[in-house]
Amino acid sequence: MRAQVAIIGGGPSGLLLAQLLMAQGIDAVVLECQTKEHVLSRIRAGVLEQGLVEIMRNLGVADRLDTEGMIHNGTVLSYDNDQVRLDFTEHAGKPVIVYGQTEVTRDLYDLREQTSGQTFFECEEVHPQDLKSDAPFVTFRQYGKDFRLECDYVAGCDGFHGVSRQCIPENVRTEYEKIYPFGWLGVLSETPPAHHELIYSNSARGFALCSQRNSNLSRYYIQCDLTDSVDQWSDEAFWDELKRRIPEEVADTMVTGPSVEKSIAPLRSFVCEPMQWGRMFLCGDAAHIVPPTGAKGLNSAAADVHYLSEGLINHYNNNDSRGLEGYSQKALERMWKTERFSWWMTNLLHRFPDQSTFDQKMQRAELEFLAENQLAVAVLAQNYVGLPY
Ligand code: RFL
Ligand code: PHB
């Protein structure tokens, strides 16, 4: 079996890349270790930058996104009994779109099937090989049968726990990591959103976030201990705790209901350098992780895919390999700025176990500065809506 590009991972990075290449006549095969149903059952990101929306439009797969996606011109930061509303459109010239990652992935799988793109699900023992040679290949097993996929290039789009990054020898790879001393407990519920915009809340009891998916589907998060388990949190305990952490008038009017999904995610900042090894390129969570506070994980995966697809298209269609050669450096330059923003938002809004009263005063001073300084708001807004590609 042969393809020009072997893509490991059928999450948003892998699917976006596959479809961008396919649209330019470059053939890519996707290898996914899970079932499609499993990939589509993961509840993850909800906030899309314009860059990702444009990619979806260019692929001709944004009809549902354009009708069902909600335009958010701003967001609210709340702290103690105070609030500041940040206007993205005023300060950064564009809004963000609220549309679930699950829906993005569903739309991309639909397109992949319409365009007869080849995807192997439930692949086991996926091994990229000979990545430093001119003839790399990937071996894998599906339903007891062994396969060998020969290719020109391998794209490692297999997330944080994938195999691709591990193929870069340890003496070449540098990993930068910060683990935060808390997690996010998330709940999805079929209830109307508590507020028309997202509310990020710094409270004495810890961080909380009111987000949404549509007019009858809400997504909420509260900061929790790393040792907590989902079973410990009944729906009632979750709603009680959330209400204590958000503005009183929102808590008093919000509609609660049974959770349809509940999960805990640890918070981590992580970057792997370089993002290329021989003929393999890493994209998205395979190369970097951000804490979700800045809503940047999926969006930075899309930025990587943009750079890599451009590099591959120029290589194949214009005989120009400069984009491929410069991919790692270009993607990393943008990514470190995104890491900084996500780390800063996380530090601004969470309670840390070793935080002193001085540290808390610093958070409050920073939030008050945002409430009165338009330049500070502009810096946050420009980062939140997404840095240019
Ligand atoms: P994914 O989505 O992890 O997909 C990788 C795919 O690779 C498969 N795989 C393999 N396939 C073959 N062989 C192997 N050996 C394999 N190993 C793994 C996996 O099954 C999977 O299908 O990575 P990708 O495509 O890079 O996409 C990244 C995003 O999923 C991630 O960054 C975001 O979800 C992060 N994120 C958010 N990002 C945003 O931009 N905005 C948000 O609002 C936002 N909120 C969030 C988030 C992530 C969260 N969690 C749970 C970590 C909220 C949360 C709670
Ligand atoms: C979400 O809706 O899942 C979401 C929104 C904003 C974030 C993180 C997650 O910063």
C-alpha cells in the first residue's frame, strides 16, 4: 500500500491535514487507533478562532458551522463580586466562534467519506519507520491483519499519548513541561447557557468557567483537586460548587439539570522541540499541550496544519520545499506565544495550593488593571481571538 502522506491520528489535526492535501490532489491515508464513534464521543474544545473557521470554509465544510456556530464578540472575567467584560471585536477586530470540536470532527469525517478519503480505524501497533530515509513507511495491524503503508512523508497527528513524538530520538528531542497542581472537572448538560457569553471566574473557592455549545447545551468547568475522581462528584455537588464560584446574579438564574457527560482533565503546558524528524512532522497535541484556560489547543493544532499543508502543497505542486524545511521553526515560534498566553490566563484565574495572600493580591491587581486599561484588554483580546498565521 502506498500514499504520498501517511497521517497517524484521525482527530481534528489529522483530518484537517488529510482534507487540505486531498483538495490539492495529494493523497493521504489516515490511521486511527480508535473507532470513529469513540473519536466523536470525546467532549473537548468549544471555542474556534477565525483561522480554523477559514480553513473549514476553504474546505467547503463550514455550512453547519456557519449556521449553528455562535459568534461571540466578547467574554466576561469575574473575580470576587466584580466583573470585567472584554470586547474582542472592538479590541482585536474579530470575534471567536463557539462550535464544539466534536462537531468540527463530525463535519470533517463526513467530508472525508464524501471525497472517498481512506481512513483505517482501530489500527494497532502503529510504527512509523525509516523516517530518516527517502522511503519511510508505517506498519500497523487491523483486525488481525498486518499492513505496510509506504509514503514520502509521515504526519504525526496522534495526540499527546501517540507514538509519533517518541520516534524522535531522545538525544535530539527536548521536552519542556509544566504540570499544574489541579485539574478541571467538566460537565455537559442539556440546559440553556447561564449567560450569553462565556464567564471565566476567579473565586476564592477556585476557578470556574461557564461555556456552551448551543441554546440548549451548556458546558461548565470547575477547578478540582488532582486526586478527585468523577464518582466523588454528584451532579448536585457540582452545581452547588459551581454556583458558589460564579457571579451571584448568574448563579441565581441559571438552569441546572442532569449531566450528560462528566470528566476530569489534568492541566499541563508542554512543548516538544523540534517538531520535525527526517520525513516526519508533528502537528497539534502530539507536539504541544496547553492548559485549556485560553481555549488554544484545537486552534494551535489548526495553525500547525495550516503551515504543514502549505509546505507539502508547495513541495508537491510547485517544487518548492522551503515551507517543509522551515515548518518546525515557524510552528514553534507561534506556539511559544500561545503557550505564554495559556500559562498567563491559567495563573491569573486559578487558586494555587501554595499561593500566598500576596499572590492573590497580584491576581486581583491584574484583573483590576484589565478593568480600567484598554491597552491591557487589547493584549488579552488579540491573543484570545488568535495570533495571525
Ligand atoms: P487529538 O484530538 O488527541 O487526536 C489524536 C488522535 O490520534 C489517535 N491516536 C492514534 N492513532 C493511531 N495510532 C496511534 N498510536 C495513536 N495514538 C493516538 C487518537 O485516538 C486521536 O483520535 O489531537 P489533535 O488532533 O492534535 O487535536 C488536539 C485537540 O483535540 C486539543 O488540543 C483540544 O481538544 C484542547 N482543548 C481545547 N482547545 C481549543 O482550541 N479550545 C478549547 O476550548 C479547548 N477546550 C480542550 C478543551 C481539551 C480538553 N481536554 C479534555 C484535554 C477542553 C478540555 C477539557
Ligand atoms: C469549552 O467550551 O469546552 C471551553 C471553552 C473555553 C475554554 C475551555 C473550554 O477556555
